[in-house]
Amino acid sequence: MPATASGAAPAPRRGLHALTHRWPTALALALMIALFGSDSGDLNDAVAGYGEFLPLLPLLYVVISQAGNPRVTWPVLGAGVVVTLALQAQDALSPPHVLVGVALAVLLWGTVRGAPHGRVTWGIQAAGALVFGALALTGLAVDPEVGRWLVAAGWFLHGVWDFAHLLLARLRGIVSRAFAEWCAVVDVLVAVELVFLR
């Protein structure tokens, strides 16, 4: 297809390029549509399910940050989801408590060992892990009607966290850009679901 007089590609090609360039957003939307369709619609289930997964989000960031290589982002996500689902399938250990405990252990390890991205960036990751872990644990401990707002706030703020990792020079390169985009969209949509769930 020839270029236009201005040298720009015709609209259909630009649209296709934009779609392929934004594949993380498209993947996040597809995932959330599937989750919305399979959801029970029960507030207690939603708060418990999303609350148990919330501590995984900052744990991923501290593990990947400590690894010092954003190429491990997607494999770490896969392993984290498998571990969280396995924890949910048993009754002996509380998934969010285990995830927060592992995050604290990784934070301690990074503080003692040193962090590949420097102490300031590590401190930012530590603050995020503590805030998101606290929102999850508190949201799960209170009445589900109140917990919904805490867990939704955690997911929404983690979406902002993801966008910060896309936009701020100090935080770029901690996780893969595609993951940060995908996670931001998923996080915001989960928060919206929790807010509007009846």
C-alpha cells in the first residue's frame, strides 16, 4: 500500500500497527472480559479472590527488581500465578500471608545483599510492597463491604504504580514495559469491578 502525499502510512496500516504495538493492553482486556464472564458476582468471593492475589503484584516487582533483569518478568509472573493458585487450593496456609512473608524475605535479602537498581529504587519497591501488602491483608480482615474499597484501592494504586514504571526514568527497566502496560490495565479494571460489584 503506497504512502500518502505527507509520507504517512494509510489509516488501516497505522491502525494495525497501533493494535500490534498495544498488544499488552489488548491481552489485558481479553483476560478481564473472560474473568468478568466467569465471575460469580458475589462480593465476598470477589474481595477474597482479588484480595488474595493483590500481594502477588508487589512481590513480582521486588523479585524482578532483585533479579536485575526485566526479561524474567513474564516467567516470574507465571510462577507467581501458579504458586498463588496452589496456595488457594489448600487450606493449611493463607495465600496472602505467605506472599507478604515471601515479599518481606526478598526485601530483607535485597537490603542486606544490595539491589541492582540502587538503594533509592529498592526503597521505592520496598515501600510499594509494604503498602500493597497492608491494603490486601487489611481488606481481607475487615467486613467484605469495607474490604472491597481497600482491595479496590490496592489494585487501582498498583495500576498507577505500573504506569509509573512505564513513565518515570528511575523506575523504567525494573520490569518489562509490556508487563507494566498489561498489569496497569488489569489492575485498573479489577478495581473498577470491585467498586461496581453489587
